[in-house]
Amino acid sequence: MAGEITARQSKNSLLTIVAVVFAIVAAGVAGVVYLMSDWNAPTRVRDMPNPVAVTPENLALGQAVYRQKCAKCHGDAGDGKGEKAGDLSVMPTDFTNAHEMNGLKDGELFWRISVGHRPMPSYKSKLSEEERWEVVDFIRTFSK
């Protein structure tokens, strides 16, 4: 009887180890797939001009949407250090990084807001096209 319990315990321990190793490997594979996934806007979208004029009114509208939808992750200052940033699997973009932001066209930012990329949701159905362009204009204020 004692031998059966020891064999059963060994089998349970082995199954636990296999399950833990599987979970670690699965998480690693998921991370690699995420890092290799493409989040580059198609050329036709990337090169789209922003149809929303940069005016104080439009910047205020963009700021209101940003505060409601973006600031919790990207931060009030746009530095990627919002209250929820630490809970995410990927650090949010730092909009204050002028070097990085200057490398992104308005159309590309618009596309990223529209399609999302985990953990960031898509805002295509949550915000109007004009609101997304207004957010692009407001985001640009962080790196000036």
C-alpha cells in the first residue's frame, strides 16, 4: 500500500512538472509570436495625410478622447507610464520620445489606433474617424 501511494505521488509530481514546463514553453512561444507580429501600417494608410487641422479646438477634442481612452496606459504626460502600464505584457508607447515619434507618420498612428495590437484594443468601432485623427494631433503635442 505504501508503495502504491509513493508511485501515485511520483506520477502526480511528474505530471505537475510537465504541466509547468508546458506552461512556460507556451508563454515563451506566445511572446515570440507577439514580438514577431507585424504592426506596420500598409503604405497606402501610412502615407495618408491627416485631414483634421491642428487647431486649439481639435487639440482639445483629441485631448478629451486621449484622457478617456489612452491615458490609463500611456500616461497623462504621454510617457507610457500610465497607472495600468505595469500590468501590461508590453510597455505602452512613449509619445514623448521625439526620435521615435518623428519616425511615425500621422497615417501610421491613425492606423495603429484603429487596429490596435495586444494588449491595446482596436478603436475603429469605438471612436469615429475624426476622433482618431484628433487623437493623432494631440499625441503629437507630447514630443514637441
